[in-house]
Amino acid sequence: MSKVKVLIEHEDGRKQELHGDTVICFTVSNAWEFLNKKAPIVDGQGAFWGKEIPMPIYSDTIGSLFASMIKNSSNGKVQAAFHLHTIADILEEKSREIKREITIQERDEALDNAFAQFFKGIFQE
């Protein structure tokens, strides 16, 4: 089975390779410039390569990845808990925004699709 390979080059010339079925990469630019009022916004980009994360484990996988990254990059448990709580609030608000935008037709189509996938899984041999 083939794996995705990503090569990261650091500013100091060090290189790091990552391998996996799926690679998710985020970049952040202008964070310090923004804090010092030298840039109008923080620029962030995300990219995905490889196999899709299966839908039944998508939320758990992404949640675990972010929680692990936050825990490992924070200065202690208190800071990690604060960051996780703040991010949870942001995600909850974004979820509410998206739910408010869902039409009745979109809801019904999603429900029909969920039932179709469920029954397909049950009756598939």
C-alpha cells in the first residue's frame, strides 16, 4: 500500500520527512507581525493529501490530533486546558453558524443519505 510523503524544510536548513496514509498540513504566516500591528491579518492555509479519513472516525481522529498537538505544544497542563477550552468554544460557535445555514432540503437529503449508508452497511456481505 502506498504512503504519502511530505518533506518539510526548516528555516535553518534542517529537513524532516513525514509518511502516512494521510497528511494534513497547516501553515500560519504573519502571526508575530499581526501581534506587533505590522500586518492586518494572520494568514493560515491548510492542505490534505492522501486517503480520506473514514467518516466514522473522522471527528475522533481530527479531535485527537488537535488535542495531542495542543497538549504537546503548550507550556503545561493549565495552558493546554485553556487552549483546548478556547478552541472548543470557537468550534461550537462555528457549528451553530453552519447549523443555522442548513436548509430543510439539505437536512432531509443528509438524513436520507445517512439511512442509505446505514442500511448498505447492514445488508452488505
